Amino acid sequence: MDTLISKVPTPSYLVFQRQLERNLKILSTLQRETGAKILLAQKCFSMFHFYPLIEKYLSGTASSGLFEAMLADEYFDGENHVYSPAYRPDEIERIAAICDHIVFNSFNQLKKFYPAVKHKSIGLRLNPEHSTQAHAIYDPCSPTSRLGVRLKEFAQNIDQLDRLDGLHIHTLCEQNSDALDETVAALEKNFGGWLGRMKWLNLGGGHHITRSDYDIDRLKRIIARLKRNYDVEIYLEPGEAVALNAGVLVTTVLEVQPSVDGISNVIVDASAACHMPDVIEMPYRPPIKNSARIGEKAFNYRLGAATCLAGDVIGEYSFDAPIREGDRLVLEDMAIYTMVKNNTFNGMNLPAIVAVDDENNFEIVRAFGYNDFKGRLS
Ligand SMILES: *Cc1c(COP(=O)(O)O)cnc(C)c1O
């Protein structure tokens, strides 16, 4: 691993086949034992280099719109589900041509596009109006949410239900099966009377199934009960759980500044704003290999990017040895919500994308440069 880290260009994302496959095996076992179907939520991880591997284990993909659906159509052999808060009229025909399951966010959208998609399996996203998390920006059940149909509106449109094969919810984010249990209880309380008329129920993403403390048995019980009580096919569409802990971001230290407040600012060639925006959005502090919390080890640093944004700070860390210019740091759990969110703010280069096979051989799948920055600007 250390020789590998010293050989790759920086910044670069390394994605490990072995770790990905570990997650995929857990998910495929779950599919086999429950009969539920699991889809890759591409918005989280779309490194299609690995789609031939992923399609061996999962049933298909979940797309956020036309482009992700096209990527799946091109590279992933499986079911192609799509959900968008609002489809574009100029894209719906194309979507209908390549997707087998199309989920609408409102009755208005369903009515507007029904003629174009009526030969497909059609679903409707519901808002079960039950929040289980505190991150407002990741809570589709917040009081002002635009995501999903609330019970009141649903009850006024039951004349449309014959057009639906399925219902869809997505309310969780990095959560365990206890949160799903509560959410499903809210769903059944509000919409249970109609579930039995459906062919399928999609429980969305946000299930951290491959995390070590995830209660898979509880998830299995929920799936079994739903199948038994309503005779529906169950879909899950996790993103994070597929590529959790499957990748790192390798960065080089460009400068170590003198300490300001007992902590030295270190400038690296990766940026939170450009290469890991969730660090700022969520916010969270990504783990770094061989580091600890501030004050726990002898040498303390605050890591920031070579951008002009004062808040482009990755986090504060302590290490056993001093950090020097040219050192490489390994930021962990960087396969998810990173490559898919990258930008070139400040003219920062995009990290290279590197695949590591199960014998630790690496392949630079894609490297970027000036033209990738320029190409989006004029
Ligand atoms: C984001 C999202 C997912 C995947 O969520 P993860 O937290 O990555 O598991 C699945 N379905 C929908 C509708 C989403 O918006």
C-alpha cells in the first residue's frame, strides 16, 4: 500500500477493487436472502470503470436523470431506474427509451408525461413526513421539502393510482435500520391502504448497510414483513453502501506554515471545495491515515487547500512525526460523493482516477489537465 501511495500522481482518487467487492458481496447476500433487488445509486459513485464488476452483484442502477441513465445504459447490464424531481419535456422520450422504471415526484408530472412513458413501470415518490435525521440539507422530510408527495395530496389523486406500479421513498442519509423501521411505520400508517395495490416499493438510499455496526438482520425483517403484508417487490438503491471505504484521495503537502495558534497551517494539492465538497456541505472531517484528533499526537496541523477560499479547510489533525513539504497524505473514504461532485474552482486540476485491482496493481483510468478546466468555460 505505501509503495502504491508513493507511485501515483497527486492529487488522485484510488479506488480499491477488493474493498468494493467486499461491500458488493454483503449486498448480494442480502439480495439473495431477502429477494429484494439492490440498485447502485449512480449519483454517489459513477466510476463506470467498475460497472462490469458491480453488475455481477447488483440488479441495476438508479439514475437522477437522463445523463446518469445514459451512462447506465451504456455500461451497466441491469435494470435502469430513474427518478427526478422534475423531468424536462425535451428529455422524456429519451428517458423512456432507455429506462424500465420511471419515478415521478408529483401527480402533475405523472399526468404531463404519462403518454410518453405508459409502457414503462411507473412509480411515484412519497414524502412520509417523518424526519429521522438532523442534517437539514439532507432531509427530504423537512417541512418545506419539494421531494415527494405528501398524504394530503396523494389522497386527492387516488383516481391516478391505476397508472402506478410502484411507490418510492428516500428519506435516510448514512443511517441504520432503526431509522428505516420508523420510516416504514410512518409510511404504512399514512399510505398502507394503498401499498397492496402496487407491484413494487422502493425504499431509496441512505442505508449504510456495509458499515460495521449496521443491523442487517433488522433490515431483513423489515423487507420480509413488507413483502408478506403487501406482496410487493422491494428495491433498495444505496449509493454510499456500495463504495463505502472503497477509495482514498492521495494528496501532496505543498507548504507547511509556522504555527499561528499552536497549530500549523499545511497547504496541500487537494481542495475540500473542489474535490470533497461534502466536507464543507455536510460538514465533516475526513479521516486521514496515521493521524488522530487534534492534541492526541505530538504534531498538530490544520489542512487547507491552495485556493483563495478562506474556508477551504479539510480539517485539523495530529501526527506522530512532523509533516514536511513533499509528504503524501491519504484521506480516507473518498470514493463516495467526490468524483461525481468535482469542480475546477480557482483553476484547480481534477484529481486523477486510479483503479487498484485485488493484487494491488494500479491503473490510471483517467488523468485531467488544463483542457478539462478550459473546456467548460467558453
Ligand atoms: C441520494 C439518493 C440515493 C442514494 O443515497 P445514499 O445516501 O448514497 O445511499 C438513492 N435514491 C435517491 C432518490 C437519492 O436521492
